Amino acid sequence: MRFMVMMKATPDSEAGTPPKPEDIAAALAFHEEMVRAGILLAADGLKPSSTGLRLRFSGNDRTVIDGPFAETKELVAGYWIVEVASLEEAVEWFTRWPNTQGEGFEIEIRPFLEPEDMGDALTPEQREHIARMEATAAEQHG
């Protein structure tokens, strides 16, 4: 199963405060463990919300809302994509994250919605279309 694991923002991440070298070393060691285990598909940090924006949809109208955004606890500061056997295995891995972010820091773990989760709502043609798009994207980005 694939999971998106999201690191919630903190006041420091929203301020753009870089981590300490020893915190980076601890994070790299954790990532290296996941790479050796063959479960890490992707991992990246995100710049503060002040560098981004939101698009609000209302019917055919689109509104651009510039950051920063007020609710730090609702923001994502980084993410991992992992492939493990179960939610329990994902939890087992991420309880080992070296928390250098402080008290109250949160990580959210959510499974990806896969085509098989869609049941009959996804036609066989749409399933084939998705498979072709995924294959093309994999070729493009190797």
C-alpha cells in the first residue's frame, strides 16, 4: 500500500528558519533507513506558505489567494511517499521519526486512493486510460 505521510508546519518552518545541521543529519539517517528497507518513494520539504497561494473554486470562478496562511497547524511543511504492507507498518516507521520540531509536532499518515478503491464508478476504459497515463509519466520522469 502507498501512503502519503505529511509533516505538519511549525512556526519555525513557516518562518523559513533552516533546521540545525544535527537535525538534518538525524533526518537523513531516518531517510537512509527507509531507502535501505526499499519503502521510500519520495520525500521533500516545502517552502513556507508565504511563498505559495491557494486557488479557491466556486462554480466556474477561480480566486487566487496569496499566502501566508494563518493556521500553521493545518499546513503541510513536507511529505514522504512510502510503500509498505499496511497502515500499521507506516505507523511503525514514522513513530521513529527523530522529532526535532518540538512539543505538539504532528505527522499525518493517509493511504492513497487507488483505482481499485473506486469500484464500479471507474469504467474498464478509464482504468486502462489511467494505466497508460501512469506508464507515460513513469517513462517521462524515469
